[in-house]
Amino acid sequence: METSEIFELLEKFDRSTLSEVIINKNDVKVTLRKPAALSLSAVAHPAVSGPLPQPVPEAAPETGEHIASPIVGTFYRSASPDSPPFVEQGSRVSKGQTLCILEAMKVMNELEAEFDCTVVDVLVENAKMVEFGTPLFKVLRA
């Protein structure tokens, strides 16, 4: 499945009223979802054999909330290995500011803050695989 086909599917799915579609073509499985609380509306990943990485265990937060991964992919804290992280513990973040990059199928997806907040903790190590719904950041709304 070509990248252009995936982006065409994303556009059509985004305009549809469907909440989920799963497509298997050759050795690629594409799952498209529209979770209500997430900013990215699709997941695209190759078929995986073997165990998937487990979500980071959550401790019950006293205050704050989590920003979770909207896709399966690799978590990167910065734009390149030589660049500083987008955010650190204690960073004040504005709505629309990039928090991290999630790589899926060689596509780099920037995860942007949906609201003003302060990063309390970064919950995932750089370059680690994450699943849909894995908590990435603990934050306090501004």
C-alpha cells in the first residue's frame, strides 16, 4: 500500500461519519479510528507479529491529567537526535505547540497540545514504541 493511498483513505475517512475502519492489503493493515478525545484521527501501521509493547503503568495521579498517544508508533522527544526536546518537565506549553513526534510507517506525526498546560512529567523514554492510548505526558491545565 502506497503512502498516497493511505493519505487518500485518511481524507475520505475524516469526512465520513464512520468511527472505525480496518483495511488489510498485502502485508499492510490500516486501522482508522475517530476517538472523541484525541487530536489525530487515524492509525496506520504494518501488521505486527509477536507481542506488542505494553502501555506504561499509570500511578493514580493526585492532580493533573495525561496526554496519551493517539496512534501506535515510536515516541521521539525532539525533531532530530541533535535537537533539544520539544518539552521538558516544568515546560509551559501553549495550545498548538508540538509536544513530541510519533513515527508510524516512516511518517513523522507531530503531536500538538490541545490546550495550554504545564508538563508535570514525561512518562515515556525517547525512541520507545508506544501503543494507542499509552500515557505520554502528565500535565496540569493552565
